[in-house]
Amino acid sequence: MTDYPLPQGDAAALGFDPERLALIGPAMQEFVDDRRVPNLVTLLARRGQVVHMEARGVLDFDTGKPAGLDSLFRMYSNTKPVAGVATLILTERGVLTPDDPVSKFLPEFQDQRVMRTDEPMMTEPVKRPMTVRDCLTNTTSLMSPAMMPNFWRQQYRAELEALGWVRPADGSMPEPVSNRERVRILAGLPLAAHPGERFVYHVGYPILGAVLEEAVDEPLDVFFRESIFEPLGMNDTDFYLKEGALPRFGANYAPQPDDDGAVRLVCVEKADASEKHVGPRTEFGVGGDAGGILTTVGDYARFGQMLLNGGELDGVRILGRKTVDLMIGNHTGDMRIPMTGPGFHWGLGVANYHGRDRFPLIRSVGTYGWGGAAGTTYFADPAEELLGVCLTQVLTHGTMPNNNYQETFQRLAYQALA
């Protein structure tokens, strides 16, 4: 008997065409059969009731162990929405606000400097401090390795090596450093633009993690567990595997071209060798570093349904209704989001579809969500009261030809609406 994370619903009564809804499973199976993914675990709910929940494929190609509805997945950047909720919990408790300067919690971020546009080898003081909101919206304007001029690479080579952004000159691997130390190093680098002026994905989230840890004065895994996971009944979710959970955890894969030009999946991490199993259990990557949280399709659906309900699930309130509106609102104005292209803005941990300046997508304006590096994704559509979760474990899945399972899942979900 299947345990449903939310009440099981009658598809027809909830406004679906059952025959069209039934197309989702076979379509997902095609991606599994072609080995474009090792597995796909999918869930669709409307008005808080599950109408589709299936697991297909295997946890590991070598063992052939089937994936299940209780399988655990590395969520990487799908942790960002959870980080947004964690931040806003502290806002409602009066501990911090999105407009607080990062330096309020991390003094090393005082007196930051930014690269001058007229004299790139020179810097000037920032116009305003970097804020918590900048970290959540990817608008810290921190330099990424790709945008850093060569002369800065030379001047800050030691710092970049310590961050793991460049390899040491002798070819050795840099010694691992804690997130807190990485953040201290980031504070000493010049910004590419003034805070709030440039979208640079992810680099602000390690800073956010350090801010949250200082703000709560306890390990982040404890805070997330006590404030989000346990109240929501996300019993399988944590930053590391719980005791006895290894059999439900799978390998992680990535596409790689063969000598004959064909692209095939290769294993990049076995479950039993994963840091999520062996530890040292010190990396609580709120933006997805070190894999972010581990969760199941059902646990993540409970988190997503809480937001779709306006901050409450099963009588437990995590956030106020207007705080959820704040989270999913437009915090980046008309700034172009490189990863999504036009039609989207960024909220506090999620991207939100506004639909302007592009051809329409098969979703409602106001649909929000995000994905993770290993091919996980979720979306929530308030207008249709629709929630979708789609999980697998393939890094850079888009480099595998025709690996559009995410788009296929979402398209079939909407086309199933009567």
C-alpha cells in the first residue's frame, strides 16, 4: 500500500482528464529506457491532493536496484527555496530582515569595494552595503571565475585557489576549507558591480548560510530540522543521510561523450562513497553546495504544498500568508535573469514566471519554483493550485541529447487539465 505525503485525490473531480494524465508515466519511462536518466520519480498534486505519484528506473545502473517513492535525492539548488523560507522564519521572529546588511552578522563585509567601470584595475567604495536580500536574489554582484579579469586572477590567485575556483600552479588539489572560511575569503574580493546591479547566480548563498548560522547561533542542520523539516513532517529530509537510509540513496551521474561521439551517462558518485554518507557532516549548503539537502519526492511535495497554501500545512503554520507573497514576489525588477531568459524575475529563493517579453509557456503567470544541479525540479502554480515535483540524479542533464524530461513532465501535467 502506498503512503501518500498529501491526501490522494480523484483526478477527474480535481479537473483532470484521466486518460491524458496517464500519459505522464509512459513518457517518463521513455527517458529511463533510453538511459538518458537512471530514474525519474514524479508527483503531481492539485488543491493539495495527489493525482500522480510514480517511481521509475534504478538507483544505480550497476546494481539495478529499483528507485522507489521513498528514494532519497541530492537536491543541490532545490535547497534555495528552503533557504528562503528559513530566512523569512527569522524575519518573522524579528532576528533579521531582507534589507539587513550582511556586515551586521559578518563584519568582514564592511567597507567592500567594487571594480571601477572606467578603470577596471582600480576599485571604489560600494554605493550601499550588500544585503541579505542580495544573497537570496543572486544580486550580490560578486565576481564569478568566468567574469573575473585576468589581472584580478593574478592579484588574488591565492584566494581563488583557496576557494577552489582555480587550480594551484603546481597542479595539486587545494585543501578543503569550511564555508565560514570561504565566506571570509569572498569578503576580500572586489565586486564586479555595485550590490543589486548584477545577477550572479549562487555565489551569494554561501554568504547567506554564514549569516543564518550567526543569526541562529546553532548549527544550520539543527535550525532547519526544528523549524522546517520536523514541523512539516518531512521525516526523511536532512543535509546528510539518516541512520539506515543508505539503501534508499542512489548514485549520481553525468553525461560524457564516448570516443565514437555518443553521449552516455557515467557515474560520478556512488551512494556508499558519498560525503552525504561518510561525512564529516559539516557542510550545510543552504544554496545547494555539497549537494544541499537530501529528500524524497513526498517530503519535498509537503514543503511545496506548504508554500502553495500560503505558509501552512496540516494545521502547522511555517510562515504568514503575506510573508509567502513577499518570498515569491519580484525582487529583481526588470533585470534579465540569464539562466531563465526573459519572462522571469527572481524572488527570495525562487524564480517566478511573469511571461513578458517572450513567447508564452504552458503555465500560468505567477508560477514559481526552481531546480537543482542533479536534474531535480519543482513548480507551483497558484492560479491552478497545481504542484509538480520531478526528481532524478544527473548533473548537467541538458548536455544529454533530447533529455527534456522536465519540460515533458510539466507540459503533460498542464495538458492533462480538462
